[in-house]
Amino acid sequence: NFARETLDSKQIDLKLSIEEKIKQLVLPIDIRRNVYLFFKEAINNVAKYSEAKTVEINIYENDKKISLQIKDDGIGFDENQIKKGNGLLNFEKRTNELKGKLKINSSIGNGTEILLVFPF
């Protein structure tokens, strides 16, 4: 709901795919909180900075790990020239608390992909 409302307000189309078995999981509150805050930060960044027309969100499970992928078709950014502000520091903090791995791929003109993978 948060993603739909936030992205709709910026006329950004949302393509959402959540694996059925993910919908059945009941995760501990601390994991749910960190995932939600990570997700919220990522969606806010897309809405504020990306100038995207479409965002794809994929949530799936593989080998006892959950993957959250958020990919946009926006303007992207040069990873070498972006300073580590609160957003990136928060991503790293939440990834560490989830004992996960974070991968961010972006380049000017090619959008951005964020992939968070964490065990459950």
C-alpha cells in the first residue's frame, strides 16, 4: 500500500511480484520492522530522485533467504560520485541488522537496482 500511494502520487507505474510462499511467512517483529523501513526508504528515494516512469518490485525466497529487489527505469546516478548520506547509511545499517547483503547498481541514464538478500 505504501509503495502504491507514494508512487501513484508521482505518476510512477508499479509492477509488483511477491512469491506466494513469502505471503505465508510470519517473520519476527524486528525483521519486519527493518525490512519495512528499508523498503520505505528505497521507495521514497525512487519517488524523490529517480524521475522513473516504472518501478519493479520483486520479493522471493531462495535457499532460506528472502530477496527484495527494487528496480526503476529512472535517471540513475554515478555510484562513485554519490556521498553516503543518511539514506545509504540507513540501508547499510538495516542490512547489517538483518545479517543480509546489499547490492546497489546504478549508472547515469540506466536507472537503479537495489537488491537486499537476508536469511530468515
